[in-house]
Amino acid sequence: MATINVNLISGRSIQQGVAIEGGKEKPAYRTAAGIIELDPSDLKKLGAWKNTNVKVTSDFGSVIVKATETSQGPHPGLGFIPMGPWANAIIDPNTYSTGMPTFKGVPVKVEVAINEPILLGIELVQKLCGVK
Amino acid sequence: METVTITMKNPPALYLEADNVSPDTFAGKTAAQIGDLSVHEGNTTSTLGKYFEISGNAGASAADTKIVIKGDVKKVKYLGFKMSAGEVAVEGSTDQYAGAWMTGGKMQVKGNVDAFAGIAMKGGELSIEGNAGNYLGAAYRGDWRGMSGGRILVKGDAGSDIGMYMTGGEMIINGNVDVHVCTHAEGGKVIIKGNAKTKVGGQMVDGTIFVFGTIDVMMPGFKPAGEVEMEVDGVKGKFAHYIGDTGERHKKKKGQVVYANLYKKI
Amino acid sequence: MTKTITDVICPFCGTLCDDVEVVVSDDGKQLLEVYNACVIGTEKFLHSQSKDRVTRPRLHQPDGSWKEISYDEAAEYTAQMLANAKKPLMFGWSSTNCEAQSVGNEIAEITRACCDNTAATCHGTSLIAIQDIGLPSCTLGEIKNRADRVIFWGCNPAHAHPRHMSRYSIFPRGFFTSKGQMSRKMIVVDPRVTDTAKMADVHLQVEQGKDYELLNALRVAFKGEWLPDVVAGIPKEKIREAADMMKSGRFGIIFFGMGVTQSLGKNHNIDEAIAVTKDLNEYTKFSIMPMRGHYNVTGSGEVFAWQFGFPYAVDLTRGFARYNPGDTSTIDLLIRGEVDAMFTIGSDPGAHFPISAVKQFAHLPSVCIDPHLTPTSGVSKLHVPVAFNGVETGGNCYRMDNVPIDCRKVVEPPEGMLTDEQFLIKVRDRVRQLKGAA
Amino acid sequence: MSEYIIKNGHVFDPVQGVKGDKADVSIKDGKIVDKVGSGAKVIDAKGKTVMAGAVEIHAHIAGPKVNMGRIYRPEDKLFTCTPTRGMERMGGGNSIPTTFKTGYEYAKMGYTTAMEAAMPPLFSRHVHEEIRDTPIIDEAAFPVFGNNWFVLEYLKDHEIENTAAYIAWLLRVTKGYAVKVVNPGGTEAWAWGLNCLSVNDPVPYFDITPAEIVKGLIEANEYLGLPHSLHIHPNNLGNPGCYETTLDTLKLAEGIKARNKFGREQVMHLTHSQFHSYGGTNWGDFESKAKEITDYVNKNKNITIDTGNVTLDETTTMTADGPFEHHLTGLNHLKWANIDVELETGSGVVPYIYSPNISVCAIQWAIGLEIALLSKDPMRCYITTDHPNAGPFTRYPRVIKWLMSTKAREAQINAFKHKDKVLSQTGLGTMDREISLYEIAQMTRAGPAKSLGLSGMCGGLKPGMDADVAVYDFNPDKPVVNPDDIEKAFSRCAHVFKSGVEVVTNGEIVNNGHKRTLWVNVKVKENPQVMRDINEKFLKYYSITQANYEALGHHFVPNPYTVEVDATQVQV
């Protein structure tokens, strides 16, 4: 299957805002923030339909999210995962001694992973931290 | 010159703040007295003797006191803090604030140093065999008076934000540097023999940068100003000359606008 | 019958809308309807009524289950943890009121802890830039009444501050801006074509991570100096055009957000943006304002500043305050493994920190004070649910332009639940005994 | 409340005319009394100086611009913080101390009451939170009125009654104490990047001149009969030649009599007059006009002033005079913060280094001292440093040393790099007046208390007044060998009492006291038109609702002290 390289940024979205206030243990949080918004041209290069599960990998980790078509585009070459456990599993923790991790501007590889499940928010963090 | 050797014997669980390890505080003390100097781990205070084996007495003054630091001091901060004379030699690598607020003397680190090494330096010489962290020779947060004198030599690479608000002194980096070199600098000289990434010389008012390797992205505020043949730190060569930062305010000296200079070796 | 409470403050984002109306049952126990708030604010008010709320503190058992304990036992556990730690970290404070923050500061001072708020992953770098170059700013009312140039740089208020444009920056009809949106030019600088960018007169689609270069180019354009052909993906003609549009206004404002604070360059991006604002004050009147995220992160910065002297990343381990982001800031403390206890209140580091930082505190003794179930409470040893701040308890909070507004209690919390201030007072009194403080 | 008797001290109390002779001061139930029982705790003040608690009339110690100064100057606290110790919370900041340190430092120097010099009404809750966290000293805050849209619109048509009704409403809503005016009209012009440099420059759009604003507010203040007079920071501060604007401003008070039942005699208080007494046309021929200003003030009895002494430190300037701070950052290129407040005011913060090697700073230092030495009536000229603008308040002992000792002044003049300029551009070199301890008590206790309308409560040791007493380890009988002894004695008190409670012993804090927030509650006739104007402006132009503007819960002012004023039966 094809893989593409995009520059990943993370940030707020109104759906993510509603979901965190609605309760992060609920599936709505995964629907809102367990996604990567890609430009239609990048989806075409990836050879994947919209809303398929993909594995996003950076130098710092990898995560399974749903690839969706961006509503905030066009932004070819740029991937957007709303701020949350999914994005923070792979963003660059380097703070350059300013205290601020690099949430935006992380080169990532995206590949299709149809059969792998997208975990719920709390479940994902507990699994990555080895806490039951 | 009297030599005091301290060897790590009891590594800290967290990080150790050893801001009393400098010729100035050791001067005139015996090994036992040095052992009683305070040292901090988190919010607990204990003595230098609890963490280090101490041998040899200090000289009468800071100038004739040499400190040799052996063992794993990778989790020890503030070595050579505010030293004004004498020598400090760190055999391995050390953590943040190496030679911070230094005003004189010589400090040599055989391994690497972490961030904020040589911060707000006024004089003396700090030489690092390995790599240096971010904010090398920069100013403390909020202070518009950065490094104003002294020399910093790094054999390896350096991090980001080196020489921020620099007003004087000299820095030579043999390896590569990360983003932001001499941001806001108003003087001083920085020689980078490796490659620089981006945001080199942003908001510079005065001062000079030499880059022997490549610069990924030039700042738009640096205007090309021809080429020049020069010898820099013993290396002859042709340099592309840029002046800037044209977005910043600049003083006039005898009618001439004074710019910062950026020379990139061709 | 029902009662309608007016002038209610929405406790979600830095816009701090204060014209929300809430309908509650007569006995004040049930919250029924919310008017005027955006969809996020409405969700926060309504979620306080959800039946599956956790209402008692609970200890995390090794097998993953939770054992319910009393508030007193929870206060004892928290006090012991903080008192025995060599370098405890007290993080968060951004979704709680200033009174609770003051009590928290007392605890931090007695236990000689490090304390930090969510500026560490939000506008911390803006504060560093402000410390280097200052902040020419104004209150939101000045923008409503006077601004005719509005620039959104690296922020997407349509999603993060939904009512910002209708209450302050674009649509309102102010004293000197009676034609509302028609009397304002809107510029958006963002690497994506966001919903905010779609409304803009000019959208500079800057290359991600090159804001510093573009801001520098603007300053060069103000002075009419030489420019390279393309800077950060924007042709120089468009840069000069944007520069002239800014200069020609009579009152301009730059709003900036996570786009510049979290990208490469970090504090320097904001440093240069403030320098752009300062330069523009030579030609016209310009201000700049950070789009603060949490509703009371500004308040936490203010309380830290007047009590300790620094706005965030405060290290009290020596008995007095020290500050240097990169050394005393939360992410570095966690990733370098400098702390041995984690206390979280009014924020969710589990979800919003890089995972390498979360892994560090997941195995330390940790307490999470939060009414919701969050990834932080999921990995913490003790979870202490408290009343919703701004819904079930009042208290002072600060808007993104530092204007203080007094939050209001609109509905009773579930039976027997404490507010965060009440719980912190229990912890403080116990810590005082443990440390023998006066 | 226990009883105390301070025995055999040299008492200086201008309220009773006591000039240093040995006397006992008795304290019971928080008040000064004639005598106490035998069980009273004896404080031996033999060979010591006893005065009332000092009153700070003008300092920026609480509020949004002060806190912006704290936030943006971490280097002001580097290596100089004091740790938590016993009763004292940690403290930090040289030019802008944290709130706890502010309370402790004032108390240790014998200050028991302080006035926050400028409160933007929209931020009153922030000011009160910081006042609440400043221990021991009683405090009050002055809301700013000189650029307020309501005031500009009412005074354009000289509607004194409406202005007075608005002032009454705002003082109640913000728990304020007096009418403060900063660069009248200029800060509103600064909202468009402009300024009003003279009293006759019209304000853009509102078309009213600073002269009309100042005159109107004086009349409104006297119409209400407030405890303090108008407190003014005139236009054109800090520019060479600004003394003419100052004189024009002072002339606006001519012919107006003070009308109040608090014993106040002045109708205008000119604050930090040093910054307003500059002559010359540029920084080259910059010279002192202290003589011209003090001559005018000595002749006109309905004016009081405070000095604003420069203390030759690195400090942070902060003022509601937005355009001046922008002008200042243009001069020294240091970091500039600015906060314009909707419909009300503005402010600016810029660090500044008063270096002894710069002739302008040395001349400013001399001007401040000249003003105090040339003032004939110490009851109308008070000592301040406009903290932190001309220097931190912790330098008061040094200012007192300079005023009391010509030797100290000469030593400083000789230390200047441009000594010649100080002698040519100012008259300080020719002055040999030495301020006495009694006059110091007038300039820091009785004078400010009287000007603030608090003469019944503080600033003196007359029985019935609050028991605020400061005991200094300074023997007035012994001749002063080294002037530095004066500074040392006034830096740390042997004993300080606040409302009858001993709060400082031998320079250490022993009790946090129970500080009060003073505010003025003015009852005026019903004024539906002003109420309608207020509702309309909140509906259309403010960014917060009127209910939230007025909301001031108990947790902001836990211990209020209300000064009641009845202005309902006033014949215009």
C-alpha cells in the first residue's frame, strides 16, 4: 500500500471543544479528535477512501486514527490532528529549552491500516503509559 | 595553583544544584570545609561531602584555585556558577548552567553541557569539548544585556538560541548549530564552522556572525552586500557578505548606519 | 416554575462571554437551559447535569479498579504526597478561580514545590516574548469601538473562540465603528484555509514554521528596504501590499494564537510580531493580544505574578521563586525526570502533553483534581472530583485581555461534593501541620 | 486587645505640636489614649524617635499595570528574592515588589497607610485582590477620571451635577477613594496615537480641552465635598519646558475654596512635581524650574504637592500616561508595555535606569530635592518617589538622609560624572537648608493625612486617633556623625504598631495585622439621566455587562472602612 509523508500540525477544532466538555471517556471524543484531516490530493496519493483507518508514524511514536477530508483546506502536504491524546502520541516533545513542545511542524508518515482499531481517549493514554 | 578534586560518589535521585562549586566559594577553604558547603537536591539541602569525595585544599584566593570534577555529573547543575577567577575542569558531561554568570577564570568541560551554559557571561573562557545545549551564552529571560565579554569555544555542536541579546565577547562553534543565532544581538562575534539551520541573526542590531557551512533559509532582513576575501580564525576564504537586520532599528555612527554583519563562506 | 439567571460568565475559553443566560429549576438544583453561549459553552453547562458524574474521591487500585474514599482521606493522601516529595510539581490552575489559586500558592510555598499553569503548553512562549520586548496591548472594548484593521495570525477563532468575532473583533458596531464588519479590514495568516480565513479580506497562506521570516519581512517592508522575491511562500508584492494595508489603518489589532506559539521559533515568533506592532505605532495606532485558551489561565498568571513575581513555571524549591522556562517549566521537568510527585488541578495534561511527558508522571505518586473523567485521572493514583468551577461555584477569573470578571454560581453541585477551594483549604491546613509552618 | 505604653521616647507629632521632647504614648484597644493601667506592656523608647505611622500618598503598588511590570521583568527578581521565613511569605522584586513584600517593606519602615495612585475602574477587582494580598498596611485606590468618556461628555457642557453623580456611582462601584486625573485628555488622544501636550489642546472627537476637564473635575470634587482633593498628573510630563504646562494647570485652581467636613484645605494635589518642573528646550539645555513651581505653590494655599524624588536606581516607570511611555521607549529603546482601557484610560510600562553618569538623571535627582527644600510649608509638600517611577519606595530612608544632611547631598553631587551640569542647571548646590525631624513628620505623616481627609484617624498621636506608631532607633539629641546613620535608622523600625497591634519588632514582622481597605461612599440625589447614560454605554460600547462591572463580592474587600459623605443637600 502507498505511504505519504506530510507535515503534521495539531490544534483546536470546535468538534474537539464540544467533545472534551462532553466527557473524554465517550466515543464522541474519538470521533472528534481521533482523526487526521488530509488534503484531497494527499488522500489520492495515499490511495485511500475517506474515513479509512490509517497509521501515522513520526520519530516519536505512532498512532491509529481515521483519515478524513479536510474542511479547513486546501492545505496540500499538511496533516491536521485535533489536539488530544492521538496527536500527542506522535508530536515532537523537543522544547528547544523554551518549555513549549513542538505541537506543530512534525514530519510524519501516513499508511493505510484498515483493520487496526482506534482506541478511546483515556484507553489510548493508559495503554501507552502501561497503566490499567 | 592549589587543586581540589571532587569525585561523584553518591549520584542524586533527582538533580543536584551545586552552585557552590566554584573557585570563588572554595577559595581559602580546606577539603573538610569544602565538604560542608551546601548543595540542594529538590527542596532538600545537604552538604557537598554527602555527594562528592573531596581531596586537596583550595588556594588562598579564587585565582590560585583549580577544581577538577570527576565521575558522573550529568545530573549536576550550576558547576562554575558566577566564577570570577581560577580554573574548573569537568572530566565528563554536566547539566544546565555550566559556567553561568561567569565573570573570569577558565572552565573546561571534556564532555557535553546542557542548556544555559555561559549565560550572561561577562569574562573568562568556557571551552566545551563535546556538544553544548540551547541558549549558550544567551541573556537571562527578560534581560536586554546578554553576554558582554569572554570567550566560549565548543568543539562539537551547539543548540538553538545561542548568543541571544549578545553585546560583546566571542563564541566559536566547530560543529553545527540549531535555529536562532544571535537573535537581538547588539555586539560580539560568533564563528560557526559547521552548518546553521534557519532564523540566523534575526532582529540583530550590531555584531558579527561567520558561518562556514550552509544556512538552510536566510532571513529576509539580511541584504546581500557583495563578497569579500577574509581570514577568519586562521581560515582564509571568500565570504558572501550580508548586512541586517534591515527590519530592526540601527544606530548611526558618523553619518553611517551601523548594521550587523553576516559572512557565509562560499 | 423556573428561574432565569442573566449575565452569567461562560467558563470555557479566554473570550469569557459574560452575557450568557441560564434557566434553572426553582430549587436551584437542576440546570435546564442555556442561552447565548456557543456550542462548547452550552455543552460545559449541560454536562454538569449528567447522571454518570463521579462525586467522591477514589484511589486507583493496581488491578485498574477504583476504591471510593472520603474527601478527608483524599486530603490526607494529597498532603502526605506533597509534604514528603523532594520536588513536587503542582500543575494546571487554569480552569479554577483565583481564590483556589491563592490557596494553592500557599500549599506550594509551604511544601516548596514547582508550580505551573497551562501556559506551559499554550501561551508560555508569548510570556517569554513579552519579557523580552514588552506588549503594546489594549482591552477588547477598544477593539470593538475603534479597530479598523484586524489581523488573526496563527489562530482560528471560528473554532477555538467561537463568539470572539461577534462580541469584540469583527461584527460589533462600536462607538467609532458603527458599520460593524463593513468598517473593518480582516487579514488572516494561517497555513490552512481555516473557516476564519474563509471570511478574511486577505489570507496569507504562510508556509508552516516560517512565521518568523514573514514577520521579519513585514518589518523590512515597513521601512521600504530590499526584500527577496518570496518569503515563507508569500511573494514580496503581497507582503508589501499587506504592510501598506496595516499602515493605512487608524487603529489596528493583531490577535495571535497557537500557530505562532507552538511552531518552530516559538517565543521569537511572538517577539517579532510584537516588534511589528511597535513599528506600526510609528505610523498609526496598533495593539497586539494573545488569544488565551483556558478561561482563567490569565488569572493564574496574574496570581502567580503578584504573589511570587513570575507568571508561570515558578520553582519554589529554595523557599523563594526562581524562573527560567526550559529549566523550571513543566514539560522539561517531566521529560528530564526532575520531579517526584505530580499534582494536577483545573487542566488535563494526560490528553494535552506529549506522551513522553505523560509517561513520566504516570508512574509517580499523583493526584488529579477534576470534575470530569480525563486521561490524567485515568493514569493518576488519586482522582478527586470537585464542583464545576464557573457553574457550581463562583470566583474571580481573568479574560484574555486581563480584565477581571467575577464568575457566578448558577446551580448547586451534587450532594456532598466540595469545591476545589474547599478541598485545597483542607490540604493546606494538613500540610501546615505536617511541615510545622506558622 | 492588650495595652502598651511607649516610654521616654522623643515624640514628633505635628498634630499636637510636639517637637521631640520626651513623652509617653499610651495605646489601648487600638487607639491612642491619655493613660493606661499598670498592666500595660512597657516599650522602652529611651533615646529613640517616636512618630505616628507614615502615610504614603502616591505609589503604584497594586493593579494591572503594576502586575504587568512584575510579569515582564523577571530580571528584576534574579538572585534578590527573600525566602519564606516564619510569619513572612516569600518576597521578590527590587523596583516592583510582590504584594507580600510590599506590605512587609512599608511596615518595616514605619508606614501604616498607603494610597494606590491609579486604578482603572474596569480593573477594580484586580486592584482589590492585590490590596487584599498586601498585608498589614491600610490601603485605598484612586480611580482615574481624566479620560473617562462620561466625564468628557458631561464637562464639555460643564454639567457639574451630572459629573458629580457619575463620580459618586463610580467610587461606590469600584470601592475607590478619590478623583485621580492623569494627562487629562491626552490618554484618550493616545487611543488614536495622539496626545494633548498643553492644557488647551482639544481632545480628538470629544472636542474638550484639558483645562475644561481639570476645572470641571475640581468643581465636581468640591460639589461632593470628598475627603481628598483632585489628585492631578498634568499634561506634558517629563518633557523639557513642561513647567509652563504645570503652571497653567495649577492656575486652574485659583479662586476655588475647599468645601468638605474632613479638615482638608486644598482643592488640588499636584503629584510627583519633580517630573513637572523641567525647563529648557531639549535634553542639552535641560534645567530645573523647581523655583518657579515652588514659588507659585508657596503663594497659593489651596494646593498641595508631593516631590517624586529620583533615587538614582535601575527602576521601572509605569503610569496611566500612555503617550509618555511610548515617548520614553523611543528614547531608551527598552521593552514597552501598554494597556489602553476602553472608555476610561490607558497605561504604559518601560524600564528606566537613572544612571549617576548621565547628566539628565543627576539634574532630575537635584530637582526633586530642590522642591522639598524650597517649599515653605511642609504640611503642603510630601515626600514620595512616585514608586516605582522615580525609584522604589524602599529608598525613602535615603531620600530623608539627603533632605536632612547637606553633607550627604554634597557627597552625592561630588560623585556625579557631570557635577558641573548639576551645579549650573539647578540651584541645589547653593542650598544649605536641612529638613528637621519635625518637618519630616509633617511631610510624611500629618501633611498627607490632612490632604487625604484622614487627619482624624491617622498621621498623628493625639488621643482618640488610631494607634499607628513607629519607633526609630535614632537619638535626635546626638549630633549626626555619619549621614548614613539616618538612612540606617529609618530603614528598619525598632517597633511598629498598626491599629494597636505590634506588627514589627526590631525590623522583623511579628504580626500580619488586620488591614483595612478605605473607600468613599457618597450619597447624591437621584439622577436618572446619568443612570440612563450608564446603561446605554454598557449596552453599546463596553465589552462586559453592567451587572458584571458592578459585581464586587465580599471576597475582594474583606475588611472595608467606609468614609461616608452626604452630598444630597447641595446648593450649586
